[in-house]
Amino acid sequence: MTGETTLTSLMPIDPALAGADADTRRRYEHALDLFSTHRADPSDEVERMLADAPGFVPAHCLRAALIVRADDDTARPALAASLAAIETARPDRNDPARRHAAAARAWLGGDAALAVERYGAIVVDRPRDVLALAVVHALDFRLGRRPMLRDRMAQVLPEWDASTPGYASVLAMYAFGLEENGQYRRAEKLARRALALDPRLPAAVHVIAHVMEMQGRGREGLEFLAAIEPAWIEGTGFSVHLAWHRALFHLDADDPDAALAVYDTQIANGQALDMSVLADASALLWRLRLRSIDVGERWRLLADRWETHALAGARPFYVVHAMMAFAATGRSAAAARALQALRQADPGGPALSLPEEALALPLCEALLAFAFRDYAACVKSLERVRHIAHRCGGSLAQCDVIHLTLTEAALRADKAPLARALVAERAAQKPASRLNRRLQLRLQTMPALP
């Protein structure tokens, strides 16, 4: 590998990596590439490396990054084992691997804010550290720090260029940060540049889908996803989520049958129990419920999957999406457990720093009220937290389900002034949306303003 520029060669050479044989270096490089591009899950390769070489520190760092980025609460024992291995092998607290361990240990201890601070410090000192960069990007997203999604990438970008392996992935992360801060034209430009460098980069496809969703370019979004489908449809970290975007485009075009077809074939066609997949499924079915569309047995099957998860300690974002399924199916016992999981959050703990923590309980109460047709109570709950609805723990497109629910509840509760204001807001953002036109037509049946 002499003279070859790779992702690993960009970072200060880890002693364990420098002393590894060529096959181990190749396997690690491959896993690191999968990690940075989201083209597949590198977890199996990492576990095989650790089975062959339990003391291989770079693989332990990569395992830690995978778990923290995925917010995988089920993998806490594996993370603890890797952190112990790193700390034993690297007693120097300034060692790059030891710094990764310290950052991941903060997440393990439930302090996401400290974890982002520590990963961010690594990125300042080592702007080409792709592990720290990808993890802190994910943490900025989950903590609702939208300006940092953009600004952190702007800080490191001068250290990267088109000749640098991984540059397309960094561009895609920066583009996503721009999109989440409303800079849609520049976001799309950078995402398309990333695709020019790496035509099968699903993260770049994801950014363009977001831009088109936020701008109400639904028909164009469907054409784009169809044209580039081989890059994202199967086996990537964005496969299900991009199918969700495809379904949203169909809904915005007032084609719920097509949205349900996407749900059946690309979102719920397997037995996946991953909470991020279940959240996409809930978010789509709830939007259909707001339209009073019968989805048959889909809610029951989805609620069954949610019930396999112990929600205590789960991200509030996921608890809210579980509640959608429990509310829709009338599972009062499961709903009560979800509410209890939120109410038992330690009032003195670091979780209070998460905006989604303050939002989750009233949002769950609103979902239950909507399901029980108490639309006035739903409006009352959501009006209390509408000012932080954009910080729900997901993207702006994901948080939009709150605005949609509030709008629909206001219409059904005959709160004409509020309904008019909310529909006008939606129509101003997406004037070409057929869904918004439908909402405007419904306003005509409400009492006229005095």
C-alpha cells in the first residue's frame, strides 16, 4: 500500500495499524469506507477483525464509532468491552484512540452533550479523522444543533479536496447541514457535486431528496429517486429512509395508494426491528391516518414490532413514533408504558439538554388525544410545544408531522382562525403541493372570519 492514498492514511498512523499485516489493513480500510459512505453495514467485518485480533485497537475504535453513531442502545456491552480494550492498550489520555474512547464513554454514560464536545475537540485537532467527523455529525443532528451540522463541516472542509478519499462523503455531510439550515440551493449544488465524485453515494441522494421535499418539488423528487434507484434501493444505510421520502412525494402528489405500495414493498417488506426503520414506518402511516385512509392490518403489525422493544431509555424520538402505533391501535397498556418511560427520565440528568425530551411527552399526549378524537385537547397539547417542534430529534422533514397533526386537529376541532393560519403557512412553503391545496379546499367549509 506504499504511496497509496486511503482513508486510513489521512489520519495519524495508529501503532496497531502501522504494525498490521496487509490483509488486516485492507479489511480495516474496507470497513472504514463502508462506514463513511453508508453503502453497507461494516459491523460484520469489524466483528470478524476483532475475532481474529481481539487487541486490534483501530477495530475497537471503529466499533465504538458505529455504535455511537447508530445510537444503538442494545450494543452497550460490546461498546463497554471495546472501550476497556482501548483504555488498557493506550494509557496515554492524549493518544488519538484513547480520545475516541473518552468520547464514546461519555455517550455510554448517557451524556450525549459531553460526547459531542469530546468528538468535536478531536475534529478540531484532526479535521481528517473520518471516524470522529461522522460521529459528531450524527450527534449534532440528534441534539438538534442544526447550525453545527453546517458549521462544523465548514470548519474542516479546507483540509479536504477532491483528491482526498472520503471527500464526497464530507461534502454530503456539509450539504445536509446546509439543507437543515434552509440553504437549499447550495445544499443541492454540493450534494450533486458529491454525486459527481461518487455516483453511488446514498448520503448525497438523501440530501437532494430532502431539498426537493422541503421545496415541494414532489414530481421531480420521484423522477430523481427513480433515475438513481440502483444507488440506494438496497443494502445501504439510507435504503428504507429514502423509500420513506419516495412515499412522502407520493402523498404530496395526493396519491396515497402509491405511498402504501412503497410502504409494503420497500419499508415494511422484511422483519426488521430496528427502531429507525419502525420510526419511518410509523411516520408514514400516521400521515395516512391524518388523511383518514384505511391501512388495514398495517398498524397492528407495526405495533407488534414496536412492542418487542423496551422503550425505557430509548430516545424520545423513537418513543413518540412507537406511540403513533399504540395510539392508532388502541393499545392503552403499551401507550401507558411509553408515557411512563418518558416520565421516568431523570430530571437531574443530562437528557434534559435534549429538546426532544421536553417535546416528547406533550406530543405523545397529543397523539393519544387525536386517536381518541379529542381534537381540541390535541391542539392544546401541541400549541404548548409548537415553538420547539422543529427540534423533535429528527430532520425538518420528519418534524413536519407535528405541524401536520396540529393542522388536521385544528380543522377537525373547528378552530377556524388557527386552521387558516396553519394552512396558509404550509401553502406559502409549498404552493405546488396537492396536499396543501386539499387543505385549502377544506377551509372553505369552515365558518368565515368575523
